[in-house]
Amino acid sequence: MIDSHSHIYCDAFDEDRDAVVQRAREAGVSHIVLPGENLASVPLQVALHERYPDYISLALGLHPEEVNGDYMSELEQLRPLLDQHHVVAVGEIGIDMYWDKTWREQQHHALDIQLHWCNELGVPFIIHCRDGLDDILDIMDNLDCPVPQGVFHCFAGTEADVERIRKRGDFYFGVNGVVTFKKSTVSQVLPAIGLDRLLLETDAPYLAPVPYRGKRNESAYIPLVNDFVAASMGVSPEIVSATTDRNAINLFHL
């Protein structure tokens, strides 16, 4: 199983990072993709990638919650690093209007710039979308270059959202521990997405699946997501892991 989205470089894992990687291996996790957050996260990500070069891949980008008055300077410093390091995606990028709408225009501009980077580098995007789907689709509609391939990470939208997204491209959808939550409707949307466009992820240290909800998440919990998706879709866990692995390998060219 590939964990397509995990922040195990962050300070929540400073005390036991190597043990976290070891537990992931023991749980059957074959590869981990680290999405970026900002300029400060790059050395942390790179250090972890260099420690486990065949096991961990890098994505770099400016997270929408990190966009502020300094965003252009941050992007200018970030761009050369994508040439310097082997990245499998630009991300995590996107729009987040959940907490604060102050930097909406700047988030729009940052996303537009980083979608251009995907085209320049020939890599996909990892999209973070929270109360921002209309904005993201509008930016895609007005992009003055081809809309790149990518994944809508932590997808929690509706069937109608899936259809709207698919009008812009043949994208993938990341599913994590949220699918196991009692009030979550994600499992109902899985048939509309289809197994051939699904990626498994943890978003560690956030959104731990049941029965670990509310605790620190880690990549070793991916089997819980895999098994829940399998039960929801009426297929074997082996089919889910094999198909989602193939999807991640195809998208990120692993």
C-alpha cells in the first residue's frame, strides 16, 4: 500500500520518526509521498527523503494556509528548489477558505503560478481544497496553459462535485481516515469516483482513522483505510491495495 500523502517530517514525529517509518514498513506500506507546506518544510522533507531515498518521495509547494503578504517572495525562493530536487508533484497547493478569507486573491494567484509549475516540470499537482472548489475550478477554467494531471487530496465532496471536477480533467481523488468517521459521507461517493481513480493517504499526523480518531495519525494506519474502502465497495482489500498502488505509481511516476 502506498501512502500518497503524509507529513511525517513535521515536529509531531520528532521523537520517533524512524520508528514511524519502521511501523509503516511492517504494516505493508510500500512507499510514502511527502507533500510540502512552505519553504521551511523543504529541508525537513529533503532530510527524510535522503534517509530513505527508495521509500520516500518529495512533493514541494506552498500550502494555501501558508499564503500571506509574503507569498511571492516564498514562491520565488521555492521555485528553484523544484529543479534542485527530484519532485513527483507540486503540492500541496490549492484554496482554503475555511478559517480565513483574508488572502483569497493571493491564494488564487499562488495556485495559478504553481499549476504553471506542473506544466513546466511535467509533474502532477496535489490539491488541498477546503471551502474552495468553486475557486479552484474557476482558476482551472481561466488557466492560460493546459490543466495538469493531479489528485484532489482528502476528498470529501459530493457526487456532483466529482462530476464538476471531471469536466476539467481526468483527476484522481485521495481518501484517508475521514472515510471511517461515523458521520462521513465519503464512502457513499466512492462508487462515483471508481477504484481506478482512487488514492489512499493518511494526511498524518492529522485525521487518524477509527479506532485511532483524535490521536496522532501515521502511515502505518493505511491498512485501516484500505480495508474500510474495500468493505464499502464490496471488493477484497487486495484489489483495493493493488489498484490504488497502480494509480499512485501512474500519477507520480514512482
